[in-house]
Amino acid sequence: MKVINYFDCDNKEHWLEQIGGSDWGAGKFMYSLLKDGRLWEFVGDNAKVLLLVEGDELISFCTYAQKDDIRDTDLKPWIGFVYTFPHRRGQHCVGKLFDAIADIARAENVRQAYISTDHTGLYEKYGCEFYRMMPDIEGKMSRVYVKRFE
């Protein structure tokens, strides 16, 4: 398994179709943003879409970006659109993505990133700490976690 950046790969159409095959509404939304060339408009310039792949199979993906679904905040960067395909869950795939993000963050002298979610118990496994509840772009309260990079 390896982590690649969607924007740096040669076979974008292949990976885009696999992202679109996710069974999650936010994954399908990210697919449409990528397909229409609007992802950076939503999450900010220089966003990265990290893909955990094995051969031609997409296993897991996420974004590392300046914005996510929590707006009106100075918090940044954000880890968003975190998804693992069902048949690969329980294999610590998110941890591999987080390791890649930690490498990027350290190279950029970033000490922490934030995650907005309605999940409890998932991100704690990867060293994330609950930060606080904040309203998302739809006005719903979301759990915000902080992931620190040592």
C-alpha cells in the first residue's frame, strides 16, 4: 500500500471513478467537486487529496486543506472527506493517511490539523483529541478534533 496525491498522479480519471464509487454522500460530493474542478473553491487552494492505494485499487482517501465544513474560524488546516471502503475497514487505513499528512505537515512546519465529524471513537484511535463542538456549513453541530504532529 502507498499514499499518493490525486493532483500529482497520472491516472486521475481512474482514481476519480473509484472515489465516485464510494457509498458515502460526502465522498460522492467530493467526486462531483473534483469532476467539476471546484474542489479548491470549497476547501482552499493547494488542497491535497490523499489516496491510499494498492495497485489499481483505491482503499481509503481524505483531503488535507485550509478549509472544510466548519467555516468562520481561524482554525486550519483541516483533514476532511475521510473515507475507507467497507471491505478494508478495520485495517488501520486511516492511520496510513494520517502518517502521510503528518509528513506533509511537518515539512510545512504545521503543528496540528483539525477534523470535523459526527463520529465518536474513530479518530481517538489515531491520537486525535476532542477540541469542541462547532456549527458546520449546514448549521448542525459537529465534533471538532485536533490532530497534533510531534
